Amino acid sequence: MAKTPENLSIQPLADRVVVKPAPREEVSASGIIIPDTASREKPGQGIVVAVGPGKYEDGKLLPMNVKVGNTVLFSKYGYDEVKIDGQEYFILPESSVLGIIK
């Protein structure tokens, strides 16, 4: 069964994940201003707000490894940007998630 918060008006399909991106930091902890081009070189980071049920392989449903509420790192080229109710979200396949931050 796919998991989605009740207030989100989108349900991802198959092995897709909906991520709310973390705000981009423009100034480092030491006060150095980081140009926008430098921040694009890093993987994206955000919070998982919805997950699909998983994908089928050889007739079996493979469960998702990420869960709603996980903070994840994801590939900077592996997502689609969407706006839902004025909020920006990224939809990506689970294979584009590089890791879960604990």
C-alpha cells in the first residue's frame, strides 16, 4: 500500500517518491557566500512526503526502501519538478535516491 499524507494531493505510482526539497543555503556556516552554480554540483536533499507502492519485477511487488519522513540525498539529474498547491516538490524513481540521512 502506498503512503501519502492526507493533505498532499498527489499519489506517486510504482517506485516513485515525492520529495519536498530542503531550502538551498546561500551562505556557508562561516559566512562565505556560495554562488548558485556551486550548489548545483551537489546532490539534492529533501524530505520524503509520499511513496508509491513499489515496482513489479518477475510478477512480484518489490517493497520500497524509503519511507515518508526520511531525509534523503538524491541525484541532481534524476527528478521532475512539480508545483502542487504552490509548493515545489520533486518526483523521482527510488533508484535516484542515493541514501537516507540518519
